[in-house]
Amino acid sequence: MDPLDLSKIVREAQSIQSKSFMETLDEATLLLQSENGKIGNQKIADRLVTLEPTGEALVIGDLHGDLESLSLILRESQFVQKMEKTKYATLIFLGDYGDRGEKPAEVYYLILRLKLAFPKQVILIRGNHEGPEDLKASPHDLPERLNYKFGEDSLQVYKKTRALWACLYNGLFVEERFLMVHGGVSPEVRNLQDIGQAKEGHNEGLLEDLLWSDPAEGMRGVSLSPRGAGRLFGEDVTEQVLERLKAQILIRGHEASSTGFKISHGGKILTLFSRKGAPYFNRYGAYLKVPLSQKFENANQLIPFIHKF
């Protein structure tokens, strides 16, 4: 296939019209709906992706409509070029693509074009800003941003964007290595099937935890979250879930950090945040570029693979 012109797609994103954007949304939604079983280096069951521990992964945290940071990450990492050269390169997004940023449609367009160009190598995880209708994040300014960009077509664009959300993945698992979700884990997680099968109308409480929950230090079990959704969970919960799943480290997004990343629960959790600017005002964003064949026992061992910008 011809090399992907990243700069051209970014320009397209900035001038995208409603018709082309909706066609891209439809095409990506159909692709995600069709994914099942063995696909490249992935095995897909329900809303869970199991990834073979081979090659390299680029992991990107919350973007929140920050097209500039996403473009910078893709240019700086040269990962698109790597995906073109080898099938053993996997690009993983941890969710929260829109809201709280100026260019959510542009971010969606770019990540969906990447998914369509590399369907076996791009994995889109669902964030709390892509949640169920009855559990909206606040502020949820995506409809207003779409209206500003697409005018009278914005309601139809929003409807198609919401249809995409239900097809995004609850999590990703790399055997004996990583569990990746957007928010957090729950003591109700007994096996990988629990994660994959959580959805609207079925174990929706667990879906809420996967999208919304946060780790807390100095506590055990779970408690109410100040977010008003999800829960705070202690290090004992993290240990239990990782042990049950035979994983070493939980990699997540969901929380801003002034340095772009945070390590918690004694090195059992790595949090990535990949956007900068208002309303977070974090000085740095960060992403992870990590060899999947290598085993890590503690998130502190991942620091050499974390890139701040």
C-alpha cells in the first residue's frame, strides 16, 4: 500500500465537511462491529482485545480534542511509518477523544483514518467521555463543538458518533504483562470475560468502573468517587485483579498529571495523559512506546519508555 501521508490527513481533518466525516464514522463503526476472533496479532472476544506479546506498542492517553498533541505524538514517535513496515507494531488509544478541547471532530477523524488504514494494528478503547447515554461526562461539550463545525448536520453527526462509542473496546490485555483500560478496575472482575462482556444493560456497574474509577492511596477496597460516577479503589483491589488475570501492570488514562504520567499503587499502575492546555494546564503530556515482548514487574521500569512533550 502507498505510504500514509499524515500531514495530508491532518489538513483534511481541519477542513472536513459533515458528509465526509459521517462516511468515515459509518465505515469505522462497521469495521469495529465486524471485528471478532483472530485478527492479526489480536484476539477479540466481545469488547476485549487480547494482544500477543510481540513487537512494539505506542500507547496514547486522553486527548480531549487536542489535535496538536496527537499530531505531535504521531510525528515524534514515527509510529505510523513503523506500522507500515511491520505488522508487529500496535497503536493503542486509551479513550477520551472529545470534550474539553477545541477540535474533537478533527481528533476523531484522524484516529478513525488510522484505524481504517491499519485495521489490524490500531485499537480504540472506550473512555468515560464515550460512555452510555445515561452516564454522560460533564462538561459534555461535544454537541456544541460539532454544531460549531457542522451546523445543521451536527445532530446527525453526533448520533453517528454515539453509535461508534458502543463499538469501542472496554480493555486490552497482554498476557503476563499489561491490562489496559480507560478508568479503573473493580473487585467484581473475576476474569477477562467480565471485562469484555460489560456493556449497557449487562453488568453496567462494572462498565462504569472500567470507564470512571480511579486508584486511591492509603485505602482498601472501594469507596465513593468525588466524580459522582465510578469508585475509588485501593491497592488491594489492584493486586487482586492483576493476580486473577495474571497481569503485572494496569495501564490507564482518565487522570490529568502535571508531568503527563503518574505511577501509583506501589508501581502496579501507570496513568498516561496525552493532552495539554486548558482546562487542565498540565505542563507536559506523555505517551508510552514499549516493547511487548519484554516483561516488566513494576511500572517504574516503564519510565525509560515514557516520552514527555
